[in-house]
Amino acid sequence: MHSPEANERVESIMSNGLEVVRRTTVEGDPDKALIVIGIPHGGDYEQFLEVHPEVVEQFKEDDAMEVVGDFMMLERDNGARKLGESSKRNIKELISGARLKIIEAVNIPRGLLDLNRFKAKSPEETDSSHGKIIDFASSKACIELWHELANIYDLYNNCLNESLAKLNPGDLFIDLHTMNDYSIIKASPLSANLEAIRQYIEDFTNPENRKLPIRLLEIITSFAQDWDEMGIKKGDSIENTEFFNHIKREFEENGIEYGVNAVYPLVPTRMTSRNMLKVRDMAISLDVTIRNLSVDGKSCSVNPELDMDKIEQLGMIIARAALNMVKDAVDPARRRASLQQEKIGKCA
């Protein structure tokens, strides 16, 4: 059950009896900036597997449920939805009359449907939105599941697009993710084979397979390659500059190390790139490492114990950066001073 406050409206978008997408709207002052937060990879998997037992039943091994569950946990952006909730709460607290829309995947396991990849065109296609652990063309039930996942893909992205269409200059879109602390040296290919899934999990959890240096919390703003279709050149930046400058300052003042476009820069094959281009100069993507969210500050890829104090700190950082962005919009002199401070910081 949802218990939204008086100025909040929560919409549950359903598929096959499951809430798959949730849109939370915070009504506020129409003169204030609109802030949209998209969280595509934080969905849970347990209820989805209950409704779709064919995902596990395709495997005959006794430990199939455990292995598939571990895989779903590994692929999920653990802590992303809690960070989105903290950001919303703190933005409402700091910005009087704040307007927000939070679009989040709820019961959509990323291991089966990656909402940040381009939509698959057929059950045989394996390098797009639909996960690789199912042979979707193998049975009638799996083909029906493919079509349901395609429908869920549209439900999420149409909902997000409706919100992005309401943004105007001075507004903000935050594409929010979490990620493992390490890139890995090798990743075994996935397939509809339980042993392949086991090996994939082992690759991502084996300390000896970690690639150094450790990842930093990532701010994503620019393209790693040309994208001729969209008129993009390698290195083009499309972020909300004011928010970018303020959140960097907040991270620095709070002693949080960060990188910019180091791990996951924008590329044509991700929906993040297309979505940010739709609201060019109004968007940013954040990818938070697990150690910035977990109790012991160490990487646990499958099932990290989340630290709500760390999540609250990051939620407040996002909110303060948004507050300062809003203040810049109503005070041109303040904005000029902020930009000048940023230039001085680059020269220091």
C-alpha cells in the first residue's frame, strides 16, 4: 500500500496483475523547476518469477531458483529506488513548492528486461532489451513472455517520455543508477544454460577477477563516440551545466570521490543517451557505486546490505545541488558567480 502525502499522487501501472511501473507526482509551485527522476534498473524479481515460473522451470537442476535469484540480484541496481526516495524527500524539504516526477521500475527484473537498451525486435534477437538467460523462441510460454516484456518496456518508456515532454529550460532530468565497485577482467557469455549463469555470477563476484582501479561514483554528461544519426560528435556534452557544477561541489565538500564519464559515458546503444538528448542541457546521469551505499563500504555484488545513512547523505547531496540550481535560475548574478567559481576551480 502507498501512503502518499497530500501533494503527492502515486500511479501504479500494471501488467499481468503485477505493478511494473510506478509514477510518483509531487504537485508544487508551477513557477518552480520540474525535476524528473528515472530509475529503470531497480526493480525486484521475486513476484515476477512467481507469475512467470517458466523462467526457472526451463532449467532442470535442483538449485535453479537459487542461481536465477542470485543472477537477478546481481543485475539489479541495488539501492537505486531507496536513493530515489531519499532524493525526493530531501528535495521536497529544501525546495518550497518543489515539483517532481519519479518514474521507477518496480517488479521488472533487469536480468530479464533491460529498460536502458533499445527494444528487441524479435524473440531471436539477443543483443538488446530482452535478457539472454531465456531462449524466447523455445516454447509458446516463452514467446508469450517475450511479448509481455516488450509491452512492459513500452509501459516504462512511454511513462518516462510523457514526463520528459513536460520539461522546459531550467528543469532537470536525473537518470539514476547504481553499479558494482569494480569492472571485471573477463565475463563469460550468458545463455539459457544454468552452468553459464553460474559462471557469469562467479566472474562478477570473484575478487581475483576484479580490474583495478576501483570504480568511482560516476557523473555522466558526454558521448564517447560519434552518433551521426543524431548529429553528435565524440566528446559532445549535453548535461544540465548548473546542476552538474553544483553536484560536483557537493561531492567535493562531503569528501565523496567521483569520476566523470570514466566507466559508462554516453553511447548510441543506451536509452540514457536518447533520453538525455530529448531534453538536451536539462539532464544528467548518476551511477553510484555499491560501496557508497553499503554498510561495510565493501563490494557485495549479489546482495549488499544497504546503509540508510549513506543513502540519506547522497539524497541530501542531490537535493542541495537541485536547490542551488533553482536559486541560480532566479538570480542571474548568483549564477554568474557560480560559473566563475567553477572556472577558478578548473584553473586551480
